Amino acid sequence: MSDYTLSARLNLPIAEAVDRLTEVMKDIGLGIVSDIDVQKTIKNKLDQDIAPYRIIGACNPMLAKRLIEAAPQAGALLPCNVVAREVDGETFFDFMAPKPVLGLETNPVAAEVANDADEKLRKVIAALAG
């Protein structure tokens, strides 16, 4: 964990862990809007191998709408990215922490959206741990 991430770990390979993440996020009102397979991209573009690594874009449409209506330029801070990386059969998730990232936007609505998004992501992490 860092100042800009929230973390979770599942004792599952990455494909199964991402499936579980998708289910939990859906239950909490978050959807996956993008999924970049970095391992595959590195292999295709550089012909080099790395451990399984994905960057997943998560979003709640209502929160995104509130933010971009209040501060259209803040859309550059969306979606909330989640890194999924596999190490020795376990998957580690690093979620973008909404408060420090959306704190870059000075519009007060950004702080409200950040708080709401943070609450949702913490629920995801708790559900993954439980």
C-alpha cells in the first residue's frame, strides 16, 4: 500500500481473482470499463515475458457523471484504476485511492465524489478479504 493506493490480496491465480473482483464490484455498484492485459501487450510489442499483470478501469457511472458535470477537466482523473498482478499463484490488487487523486481537482464536488468512491472501494476490499 502507498499514499495513492489501497490494497487487497487473494490466494487465487489472476484470472480467477479478477472474476471474483468483477462480481464483488458489481454487487457494490462499480463496473469494469477497461481491462488492459499488460503481460500480453509486453509480449506482443516487445517479445518479452513478465508475470501476469493487468490494469483494470473501474467506474460508478453516477459518481463519474457528478464529477464531470462539476469539473469537466477532472475526467482526466477517471476511471479508478486497479492493478492486478500475480506472484506465485496469488493475486495482489492495488486500487487507486480516490481521495489523493481526485484531490488534485479543487472543485468541492470532487471531494464528495472521492469520499463516495473511497467508501465503495473499501467495501470491495472488505468483501474480497471476507
